Amino acid sequence: MKSLVIFLSFIVFLYADEIPKKIKDIEINTMKYLSTEDIQNKYDPTKDAKKHIRKKPYQRIEIGFSNTSGNTKTTSLNANYTFSHIATILMQRQMHYTFEASAFLAKDDGKRTAEEYKVFFNAKQPLPGKWLSYLSLGWLKNIFQNYANKVDLSVGMGRVLFKDQKQSFIVKLGPAINYENYDSGGDSSYASLNEYLEYKRFLYDKNRFYCKVGAKENFSDMKNDYEVNVLIGFRFRIVKKFHLVVEYNAFYDNKPSEGVGKTDTKSVIRLGYNF
């Protein structure tokens, strides 16, 4: 045993100069598999990845055209603005929140009118075990669907079913409070159960495919009073900071207002700029 200790000590003495170099090589190789945040926090304390993210939110503006069918058949001018930000507030985990506003402008009987206005805020907080909590607040005005104001506030839980460098699949479920004010007069308020599915897949050269499905069921009449909204889209990168969006949106309301059809669809193409 004593001989073995002497032998190992001799080996360490011979390669003493090489050991720091080998350790450094291991660190460099390990860095290749760590996230940017891990590298900056563990290997370069002078940089703060989270602080850098908070200072530079993601924004984009998109302008294009929409072909609408259902309660109205027309071609609309579509404008969309998105603000997305990441902050650290709970258990040192990054909360992601998004603000989005869009407008569909069209002509009806030769008069320019706002076919649809929409504002949406969403925040989600990752939790241990691939779980997440979320809060969403939405407002809609669409005279062709008889909505002077449509507001919903939803909270709940979700789970990341699958996520890697190329794709992700998320489900969310929770209750919501809804208020609807109708263009023809009158209003209503009710509680609902909201379900949401989101699938994203990154294609070559930062192109993206996404599919989002949302459903809402009135607690007082879940069998008959429900809505389903499906959005399928592609985002293609043209050049740096410029992209092209192609979307198809189908909305179904099983119990619409009187005189309003159940189905509305939109085919959208927009040119976008990131800043």
C-alpha cells in the first residue's frame, strides 16, 4: 500500500504542470453544453445574463392583409404589434410575459370600419417539474361577431409535455371570468373553463411553424355553450430583422349571438420587422 501511494505521488509530481491545463480543457468542453446563463454565472461573473435580457425586450411589428369569411367576407388590412419580455421574480426563475395588439381594418358597404380590434396580455412562470403557472387578460371588439367589448381574465396551471432545441408542446388549463357587451345591446358575464394547447417547431434557418388551439366552456352550460379557436402559422426569415408570416385562423362559437354565424375564418399574410 505504501508503495502505491509513493507511485501515485510520483505521477502527480511529473504531471503537475499539466493538471491545470487538463482541468481548463474540461471546463471549456463543459461550457459547450451549458446555457448562456450558466456560462455567464459560473465562468464569467462580470456578466449578468438575466440583467441583459431584462434590458432588451423583444418587439416586432407586422403589417399585411387578411381574407375573411364567415360573418363577413372581405379583404382587410391587418396590423400587429408584439412586445415580449423576460424577468426574474420568483425563486430566481424567469417569468415570460407578452403583450400583443392587432387590428383588422376593412370596408363595409363602401365605408371604412374596424372589423376587429384585439389586445392580449399573457404571463407564465415556470415551476419545478416542467410545470408552469399563467395569467392571461384579453379584450376583443368585433362588430361582425356582435362584440362591442369582450373581456376575459384567466389563471391556471400548465405543463411542458415536451421540449428540446427544435420543438415544444405545452398544455394549460384553468378557470376564467368573462364579460361580453354586445353591439346590438345588452351584456352578459359568466365563468368558464379554458383549455389551451401550443405546439412550436423550429425549421431550418430560424424559420418556425406553430399551432395553437384554445377552447372555452361556460360552466353553467358546458355541453352547448363553448368556443374553439385554432391558429396555424409559419414564420419565415427573409433577411436580418425581417420576416414573413402566413397564418390561418378558425373560430367556432357553438352558441353565438342572435343573427350571427357560428364560424369565422381568416387567412393572413404579413411582413414583419423585429427591433
